[in-house]
Amino acid sequence: MQSELKTRRRLLRLTYRRYLEADRAWTLALGEMTRWFPASARPYRASMGNPGSRIRQLYENRARAILQLQAARDKLEVAKRRLAERQRLSTARVVFLTC
């Protein structure tokens, strides 16, 4: 079961790294957009997310990375609970057999 925890932790690190990359790309693109359009001449904010646009793709990549990170975190917690339950049951059996 320890190997499952190692795998889940590795997955969590990988998804966190992917999230950081996606978030950085999104932040840089927003900064680039604000430099491109001065504050007085910015278009309506929703128009920047047209289907197929770079901004929209970066936003969707970031949103997907957040979901994957949350799923990896949840899977690690489930694996930890499972391991704790198995350890609790195995100690209970040992105590019962020694009595």
C-alpha cells in the first residue's frame, strides 16, 4: 500500500507542476493583453475569450489543470484513509489473536 501512496504523491506533484505552468502562462497572457490594450481602450472583457482564441485556450488549460490537481489531491486522501483503515484492522486482529 505504501507504493500506492508514493504513486499518488508523485501524481499530485506532477499535477501541481502542470497547474503552476498553466497558471503562469495564463498570468503572462493577461499581462501581455493589458500591455497591448491601454486601460482606456480595452475591449469588452468577454470578447477576449472567443472560441479558439489563445486567451481562451490558456484559461481552459488552467481550469483543466485545477480540476486535475483537485482530483489528485482527493485520490491521495482516499489512499491515506484506506491505508490507515487497513493498519487499524491489522492491529485489531493482532490484539485479538494475542488475547
